[in-house]
Amino acid sequence: MQSVKLLSAVVPNTNNVLDEPYLLLQIDEIEGMYDAASRASQNAFTKLYFKPSPTNFLRLDKGVGDPLTRIYWPTPKASIDRFTLSIRTYDGEIFDFGTDDGDQPNPELQTMFTLEINNYVPDAKTAMGHRNV
């Protein structure tokens, strides 16, 4: 069994990001977790809700209740060796936090995601299956 969990997210407080009802985190290598009418939501790993902040950065509001963990059971994914992340609006458009102009990245436009990836190794060679206890 494997699991991928979003622990935290920080995005710049730019381009009226708080005017969006939510943003979608899409991870191309992981199937979406929503049974939704829109393709954008179907492809999303999770919805991102942010708390208003007086600083230049917004932190993920994990108290809203959308799923933040994807579990692969009983068969793990063949490989999780890289992730391609995109942050999209509710209608699937990539959200533009701003442009890095120049040779050095602008620290005021950087995003940060912390993911926890677990590989669970069963302690038995064969699965026991369902038992009525």
C-alpha cells in the first residue's frame, strides 16, 4: 500500500488569489480524487483553501475538510519517482501568481508544498483476506 498526503502549502498573496473560491492542486502522476462534473475537478488531487493573511504569503486552511490523502490499496502505483504539479482555478485554468523576470527567482512569487509519501510493507507474505471475527 502507498499513500500521498499534502501536509502544507504556501502560495504568494498576489493577483487577487483570495478572490478565487478555491484553487485546485493537480498532480499529473496521481489520479484525481473527485467524482465531479468538471474535468478540472476530476483531475485534481485536492482543493486548496487559503486563510487570509496580512503577510505576502498564504497558508493552506486544512480545517475546511477536503481530502488531502490519496491511498493506493491493495495495489501500489508502479512508480512515484517524480511529480508534476500545477495550481489551477476552479475552471481548470493555470493560476498566474506573477512572472519571475531576470536570472534570479523572485522569492515573493515562490510556492511551497510539503508532501508525505508512505510505502507500507506488509508483515506477512500473503494477504489474509476477509475474516469474520
